[in-house]
Amino acid sequence: MAKKKVTITIDSDRLAAIEEIAGKGQVSGWIDEAVKAKLEQAERAQRAIDWFAGRARTEHPGQWDTALEAVREADARRGYPAAQGQSAA
């Protein structure tokens, strides 16, 4: 996979800990592996959420729609982007 050079800002204590674990000159590779692991974790979590939401939509359509509306209202109050969940209908 192609690499791209980027600049990041990181807490100096965290950088020192990474350098101690990974070794000086190995920070980029260590961070790249950490980011890869975090992305994989997020993908697994999204698959679990999608599975659960699909089941809830199918097995409890009325409750699903009520819950989805509550989430949309809470998001709007907090200024978050609108929830993208699908209604049961």
C-alpha cells in the first residue's frame, strides 16, 4: 500500500512512550499499526451495530422507530449530524 507523509501533533509524553516501546526511528510504523488496529476495531463495531439494528428493525419495528426518533431528537439538541438509521417501514 502506498504511503503518504503527514504531520501530526501528539502529546510529548505519549511520543516518549511510543519511542521507548517502538524505538527511535520506528514511530511512524508503530503509529501506522495502531491506526490500522483502531480502524479494524471501528469496522467490527459498525458490523455489530448494523447486525443489531437490522434485527431490531425486523423483530421490533415500532420500538425501533421510536428509538430512532429519540436518537434523532437528541442529536439535534446536541448539534450532531442527523442519525442515518432506517425506519422499519
